[in-house]
Amino acid sequence: MKQDSKPSVSDDPVVLAVTGMSCAACATRIEKKLNRIEGVAATVNYATSKATVHSDHVDVDALISTIEDLGYGAIAPEPSGLGESTTEIANEVHLADIRRRLVVAAAGAVPVMLVSMVSAWQFEGWQWVCLALALPVTCWSALTFHRSAWRNALHGTTTMDTLVSLGVIVAMVWSLWALVLGGAGSIGMKMDMSLLPRSSGASIHDGMVMSAEGHHEIYLEVATTLVAFLLAGRYFELVSRRRAGSAIRALATMGARSATLWRDGVETTIPVGALGVGEIFVVRPGEKIATDGLVVEGASAVDRSLLTGESNPVDVAVGDDVTGGTLNTNGRLLVRATRIGRDTVLAQMARLVERAQDAKAPVQRLADRVSSVFVPTVITLSILTLAVWLVVTGDSERSFQAAVSVLVIACPCALGLATPVALLVGTGRAAREGIIIKGAHVLEASRAVDVMVLDKTGTLTTGVMTLVSIDPPGVESRILAMAGAVEARSEHPIARAIVQGLRARGVDDSSLAVEDFVNRPGVGVSATVAGHTVIVRRSASAVTSGDTVVEVVVDGASAVRLALRDEPKAEAKSVVASLQRMGVRPMIVSGDARGVVENVARQLGIDAADTRAEVLPADKLAVIEELRASGHHVGMVGDGVNDAPALVAADLGIAMGTGTDAAMEAGDLTIVSGDLRLVPTSLALSRRTLRIIRANLFWAFAYNIAALPLAVLGLMNPVLAGLAMALSSAFVVMNSLRLRR
């Protein structure tokens, strides 16, 4: 049996930034070419503009040459790390280029269209002024379409860019011929719009329509407006795609930038990248832990919520592992580095996000999906129209006008606007509601979502521990005051929650003197207060409510138990009910303890079977993949770094704006204010925007289907075809503006 020549997937593939792709067909062409290289397994993602190549013997220069031979560009990878990638740099350069071309196109197209369409505004020599304005538009602004058309022609294929380029070139060449040789350049000539093409040119001079020998019809407004409209659509598409790789950059900002190296009692500040495995570094209270390591001296509580989603800081002491990027809250630690660079948990998290990002299917515009049939058909139809009219009438001008009308009327301007304009209006409306929608794929995903996975901490709950009960309720205020006085000496977040909760209940501990304060990591704190030995510690017994329980022991006897809880947000229950009414099944997936998670589920009306507790970051991703494999369309709501891979892997990732940048960048949709009530609102708005886009696409196709026969039969001249094209685009825009209501 023939063995597969492709290598197994390696952990460290070469990732090239690919420029010049205009549709998914370009990505497929590059991918096929790369995979023909012996020993190479490659995937090319149009949505992220990346080529990921796995090989045991990668020659980067050879890969780049292969891509460049196809007419595209490729940029070699930067040194490994989590910084700004070559893909992001290339996308920024491409976006800036499209923006400049769009500005020039708009500046030229608007006056050309207005003057060409309104006879009263056609001053003497207007056609030459319009030519001067149109040349930069059709030659420079449209260069991106011309290049793509030429590249596709070299490989025997066509896309919508082919049709756009042909329409622009034909309209421009005809106009130049008419101006220079056909009489349209005569000073005082004015264009007359007519429904039917004429066999000879016509002009209006001194307010009267006059016939003349020659060719007076020019189509500069057709060429320029086509370029401007299509560039606008391309620009809005690129803006949405630009955010594809920003989740990786956001993860990089979570790590520490420097480390305090400890050598023979001397502290030296160095960049994190200079830290080696086995070296010892210092972590002071309030600092991020530089890299993954093992505590060799000191004790503290480490806030791991950014990585695990747990609301409670974890006590660490000598011999405990700590993770880079987590926050040291209240004690000085000496840590021996065990993993650095790409081996750290944070770097692995970044790779999870990137893998999930690459696995997400790129959004395909409907126009691109049908271009393989639509474009060749239109070109063939235009050539046949020219031939038949020449044979039947022998009139070269009228035949050429009919052929040009076919090309112009079929130009996909309305198709190119159908998605980006509706998306622009829909996202603008969403922004006013505090919702950021990041691309058209969000709309498709929102329609199909039937399961919504919700993170607990900071999403369904406040993310802050609060004192919820005191047992027994009638305990003496003196005992509570002693407990408060001891906890006031501690910097532990739970201690702060107890102090705040007791003071809010009127307990005054300010007059009590605290002596012999001792912090026992993992156990609790103790001190002498007014001659009494007071110990505040975690309760040894579990509670069915899922609360965190702290026991206060006075002189060796248990005096009171304090229950703390990360309370659900006030709006959480109504949000869960709204999702259920929309046919979306809510699930809780959290890194917190099972009792805590199930307690929150009970309060919100979520079935216990729809909860997952004590899950690690990779496990959250596994839950999403498991649901998708079983046929569900999954949405994910979260706010922590640990949620980032799951947010990207889900069909619809909703990030809470009050959480981390990594989660917000990884999500397809961001709730800026963190208001949970906007989750069902965002689903409803996204679904409505999708309905508008589908209506736009339908009418854009209906326009082409209805207008093409008229052009073939010679019942529409190219100028009117251009006007009809503009009107179809205007309809798409007006239909999209309905979203503002």
C-alpha cells in the first residue's frame, strides 16, 4: 500500500503571512501548490491570511518562492513569541492600501457620476474634466481588481474580480475611443440618456438634442462608480478580518514583562525572556509571576482567576507550583523557574487560541461561491451578444453597446455591498447598545446557536466574594468584632470580604487591639485579641449550598461560621429565561468547585445536567468541541483568559467587556458594558441583521437576473445600465438602513 508522503503534524509549524488573496479560491490554489512539495502538509486560511506549513525540513525561502510564483505575496515569520505577528503586519499594510485607493476612488467617482447623470450640470469641456478624474480611479484605485483578474487568467480561472476588471477596462477603453476618435470630445457636447441604444451618437447642444455622426456615448461614470462601490465593500470586509489574530496579541499582554532575578541575595531586574530554567526570581505582593515555577521560599495567596476562572485566590507555600501571568496578592515569594517561553501555560493557551482560530471555517461571501459559474457565463454571454448583434444588424456601435451593457449590468456592485453595508449599519446599531459585532460569521452563527455555554465567575456572577450569612444568627457582636479585627490584618481577598461584610452589618472592630498575628497559608490566621486566642480558618466540613465557609474559633471553641458567596448578577436569572424562550439551552462551564457551580445553576433555573465544574482551560475547549461534534451549534459567553480558546472554538463567542482583553479579542461579539442582559439582545440583533443581508443578496441577484435579458436584447444602453446598477446599490443601502430603527 502506498504510504502517505505528508509528514505528521509538528508542534512548531512555519506560519507565513499571505498577501494578495481576494477570495477563498485564492487560498485553495495556494494550498494545493504548497502540498505538491514533497514532505509538506499545508493549510491556507483565507479569513486569517495565513499559510500554516508542517514539515520536518522546511525551507522558508522555497515556500515563499512557491507562493510568489502564483502571483501572491508571502512574509517570513518573526522569531517565536507572542508579539505582533507577520500576518497582522501584512493585513495592516493591505488595509491601509485599500483605504488609500478607496479615498481616491470616492473623490473621483462622485463628481464624475453627478456630472454625467445630470445634463444641466454638463459645462463646456466637462467630459475632459471627467476623464482626468476617472483615470486615477480606473488605473490606480482599480489596480487591485486588475491584478487579481490577471493572476486568475494566468491560471485559467475567474472570480468576481475578473468581471469587475473587464467592466472597468471595457467602459474606459470605449470612453477613450469615443472622446478621441468618435466625436464625444467636442466642446459643448452633452450626453442624452435614452432607454434604447442608438446606432449613432447623440448630443445636446444649446439645449437641443442633436444627432451627429460618430460615437458620443461615454461611460466614465460606470467605470468610476463600480470601482468605488467595490472598494468600499472590500474595505469593510478587511476591517472585520483584521481582528482575527488580535486574540494572540491580547494574551501576550497578560504576561509579565520583567523578572527580579535572585542570585546570592542580590536582586537584579531582567527581561522575562532572559530568565532561564532553574533560575530563582522574586515576586512581591501585587506583582505578576514572571513564568511558571516552583515556590522555594515564602507563602502567599495567588489570584489565578485570569487563567482558571476561580473566584477564590489559592494559597501557595514552599513546594507549590505557580503559573506565569497569575497575580501574587499578599506575600513575598521566591520561585524557581521550571518552564519558560513557549513551554509556559500562557504560551500554550495562546496556541490553543490560534489552533481554534485556524479551525474556524472562513466566511464565504455568496458572490464568491457562485462566481465560478456566474462570471464565465456573463463573459460568454457578452461575447455572444456582440457576435449575434453584428451578424443580425451589422451595426458595430449598437452591437458593442449591447455587449458592454451585458458586462456592466452584471457587475456585482450590489452583491459586493449586500453584506458589508448591512453589517456596517447593524454593527453601528449594536454599538449604540454597547455590543461589538466583529464580522459576518457572527450573524450566521447567531441564527443557528441552540446551546449557550456560560462561564460562571464574572459572567453569571459578580466575581467578588461577599458575606451572605452568619451561623448562628444571634452570635455576640463581640465575637464578630474579634473576627473582624483579626481578618483586618490579613491581605487575603476572603479576609477583605469578611471585614467589609461585618462592617456593613454594623460590627465595629476599631477599638480592639490585635497582638501576635500569624498567617498560616492554607490554614488561616490567628491572633490574640483582648486576651482571647482567635483563629479564623476555612471550615473543614463541606456545605451543600456551595458557599465558602470560614470558621471562627475563640479560645479553642468554635464560635461562629461565616458563609461567603460569589453572588449571581441581578439580571442573570432573567437572561437565562430569555435564552430559553429563544430556543437556546443554557449551560454553565466553570473552573470552580462543583458545589458552587450547581448552587448557581439552581438559583438561575439551569438543570444540574447542564453544568460542568472544575474544568481546566483545555477542558473548556473540549466541552465546546464535544457539543459541536454531537451536532449542536454552540455559543460561549466568558470573560477570562481561560475562556479565550473556548470563545474562539465556539460557533459564536460572546466576551464580556468587563473581563480580560484576551477574552474580548477572542470573542466574535463583545458586550462592552458587561451587562449580561445584552446577550439575548445581541442574538436578536444579529439575527435581524442576517435577515437583512439575505434580503439584500436576494434582490441583488434578482436585479441581475431581470436586467441581463434586457441588455442582451439591446433594450438598455450602458449608461442606463450603470444607472440601474447604482440604483440597485442604493436599494441595498436603504434596505440596510432599516436596521437603524
